[in-house]
Amino acid sequence: MQSVEKASDDCSRIRGFTTRPCRSSSEEENYRFVPHNEENLQAIIRKAANRELVQGMVHPTTRFVYGSELADYGDGTTVLLDAVPKAVEAIEQLPFRNSSIIEVVASPDVWHSRVTARGDQHDESDMQARIREARHNLKWALGRDDVVWIDNSGDIEEATSCTLDVIRGLAVPSDRARLIGKELLRQISMMQME
């Protein structure tokens, strides 16, 4: 999403909040990090009760809270939101003119190398949670007919260009990327991290 936002003045990423810890300073452009403590959780609950959140959810594997407020949606004509399946139902109820679900997927080898390259950021339980999350997200996306699949196994510029074409209504859905998603799910489902 960062590449898409940089490549098009019409796109802006939603920079919502999360109560999960920041893994690296480069992530600060993705989220506002709020400490996961009772005071902040109560403030989030109050905002939700007062309908001040556009969306909010508890992550299914980590239990950290993610959400967004109206001000997070920027002023671009196209807003980009990184969402887990649990949040999509709520987002689909919002009065956006158009919305698309785009699943960006990498080949199993590329996915594995990217995840293990971040090894210093994840302990064993976090790695297992990432595998469960990937399995859950892929099963969910493969179970829907309205998901547009994009292959991100190679050059980021190519994936960015394809994503912009989807946003502009110029792209044909990629059966190849969907097949990559199926194969990734198959391999992740068998994966035992050591």
C-alpha cells in the first residue's frame, strides 16, 4: 500500500491506530501506536459506544485492537485500508461509493523468505500466530468470489502498477495470482515452524 500511495496522488492510506507494540520505526507511518493498557482500552470502548470509530476490531490471534476514526481517511479520492477478514464485514456497511477487496499474495517460497527474513522481529509464538493468520486470511479470501488477486512475488513496481490498474478499473482479475494463493494456503497449512 505504501508503494501505491507513493505512485498515485489520488490514493491515501488510512493510518489507523493499534494497541500492538511497534516493531520498527518504519511502521510509524502505518499506524498510530497506542499502549495496550486498561485506560486506552476503555477510551477505545467509549469511542466505539459513541460511534466515533469508523471501524474497530480485536485481532483474532494477538488480541491487540485495531481501528480508525473519520480523520484517518485523509483527503485522497481513493483510500487504502489494510484489513483482516473480521473487519471487512463492518467496512462493507460503510457508505463508500465503491470498494474492492484486493488480496496481495506471494509465491510460497517468496512468502517464506520474507517472513523468515523478519525473524529478529518475531519470537516463536509470534511466528506461529503469523502462520495461523496467513492461513485464516487465505481461506477467507479463497472462499469469496469478489476478491481481486495480485501477485507480489516479484518486482514491487509491477505489483503496484497492477494494483493501480485494479483501482482504476483497468485490470482483469488474475487467475494465476489466485492459484498462487491456493498453493500458498496448501503449503502454509502443512507448515511446522521449528
